[in-house]
Amino acid sequence: MRLPFILTLAIASCCQSVGAQAPDAMLARARRFLASSPIVDGHNDVPWEIRVNPASLMDVAKYDMRGRAPGHTDIARLRLGGVGAQFWSVYVPGEIKDSGYARVQLEQIDIARRMIAKYPEALALATSTADIARARSNGRIASLLGMEGGHAIENSLGALRMYYALGVRYMTLTHNVTLDWADAATGLPTNDGLTDFGRSVVMEMNRLGMIVDLSHVAPSTMHDVLDIAQAPIMFSHSSARAVLDHPRNVPDSVLRRLPANGGVVMVTFVGSFISNAMREWALKARDAAGSIQDRDARRIAMDNFTKVNPRPNATVTELADHIEHVRRVAGIDHVGLGGDYDGTTELPVGMEDVTGYPVLFAELMRRGWNDVELRKLAGGNILRVFRQVEAVRDRLAVPR
């Protein structure tokens, strides 16, 4: 039946009005939710940004997080985003061997700890789940340290123990390069996973109470760790390989093992890990400039490529698809969030800085997620992992 023209216009106008209001209403609901169930994020690279940003160059005093910081993260924006606890990455590139991994690692821990100490009204150093609860009860953002990756121990369990003593509470076993004792996702597969020393690293981390982080490692390493781990593991910033076939993402064969281990995949927001269009663009860009050795010539080639082939953007929908895949395969108890803010420029539209978490939660609410499920995603799952890691530490405690 055809409706009168005026009535048709009226219905269309009404529908447009409701449609325009619905996303704003859902976003407001997401913000209210995160005010009471804040985010515990697995990975933020501000300490490295402080090191390399021309405005600061390692000088914490010059990187102002009380005002508008140069990057993705500052105190006001953390609060707007609903962040209640943050693992700050004390990242050290695996390619700087001649500079000394341990020295740079100590500098990064120092930068992170001084950054946290600089804002006592907003940030509080946390080395335990009890510290996280205490910080939140005092209105502060609990601030934890996570190493990225295991090259910084320089094949020394003694160094690993000292990093734990300095407050490090997870270590990504590798970064982009394969180690003497563990294969990386983007490195040469020389160890078929873990060596005997690699297994001793995992066992010592379990004994210490340091979370084993499997982001950046090869699937063979993931499986070897899951074979021996006595405590739950984490992926601090990875997404689902079945949704996007990127070596940094987690294959379903590993996701299916998470319930037995108790671990959590903290889905990352990096565009080329979550968006097929961005991944294809990145591969074409690499082919266009990858063989050029001269730095300036490479930059010019990339600029020319980008002018002809503008970079696509990732979307919140694509990010939510990865979260839902991890949930579907591993279960609702095994998914979290690791944004990688200040460690990437490839962020979904609407989530370009740390204020973006409510946008994601609004999308999941529209998909039918309930409050119990959202609380687990926001931080409940990683807090449960950390508590279980502490429980294993206490069970294994033997004076040495």
C-alpha cells in the first residue's frame, strides 16, 4: 500500500530524527558504563613517545600530560576515555643491539616511573592487583609496567628478576626479531618455538608473578608456552588472525587453547592488524618503497605512493569484529583491550586517541553485549588473569 506523500515525508523525518539521536544516546550510555567499570588497557607507548618526541627527548619534565600532550594520551583524555588502569609499555627496539638493550631498558623503566611520579594526583604506580584496587578507590589511574620484549634480559634470568624488582609485571617474550631462545612472529623461525632456555624464562616468570605476554611471538612459540605455562598468559596487543591474516594476530588454534590456560587476548586497535583494506594498502606501500635503501628516497617514494593511493582508514566496526571473533572462539572470559596508543598512527575512525573507548563500547552495546560481558572486556578478564598469576607465584614461592 502506498502512503500519501506528506505522510511518507513525516515518517521519514521521524525515522531520521530517531536514527540521529540513537548513536548519541548509546555513546552516552557507554560513557556512563565506563565511569563505573573503567578500562584496564594492555598497552600504551607513551614512555617511548617521551623518549623520541622532539619536544621532550627523554625529558619527562618537558612532556606535559596535565595539558594537551603531543600524542594520543594525557590525563584529561584518559579520564574522558574511561581508563582506570594502564599497562605502560617500557618498549625497547630489538634492532638496537649495538646500543645495549639493558641500558635502554633501564632508561625506559626510569622514564615510565618518573612519568607516573610526576602526576601523583592522577597516576599511581601499581605492581599488584591490590595496588590497582587501591589506586581506583583513590580516584587515580593505576599505572603498571610491561616490557616489550625479552631481548632486554640479554639471556639472563638475573636481569629478568631485577626488572621484576623494578616493577615490571609483564614481558612480551619477543618483539619483531627472533631471539636466541624464542621465535618472533615477524622474525626468522630458527628455534621452532622455545628453546630450553626459553622454557626456563617462562617458568621463572611464573615463579616471579610476571605475566607472560605472547604478542609478537610466532605461533610455534605460543603453543610451546601454552604447553608448559602454570599461570594464565596474555596477548597485550594482538587481534584475530582468522579475521585478518596478519602474522601479529592470534590464530584460532591458539584461541581454542585459552580456556584451558585461562589467558586473555587484549585486542589491539592498530589499523593494519584489523582492517583488510589497510593491510592490503600497507603491503602495496611496502612493495612500492621496500627495496629503496636511502632514507630520503624511501620517504619520497612513500609520499608519491600515498598521493596516488590515499591510505584507507580502519573502522570501529572492523575492530568490533575482531573482539567478537575472539569471544566466539575463546569465550567471553578471554578477551580484553590493548589499544597501542602512542605506538601507532593507524587507529579506527572515531578512536584516534584515548578518548575513543566509549565509541567502541557503544558499538558493542548496539550489537547486544550486556553489562556483565562488557565488564569482562573492559578490565575484568585481565584483572582475573593477574590475580591468578599472583596466586601461582604464591604457590611456587621458594627462597632462592
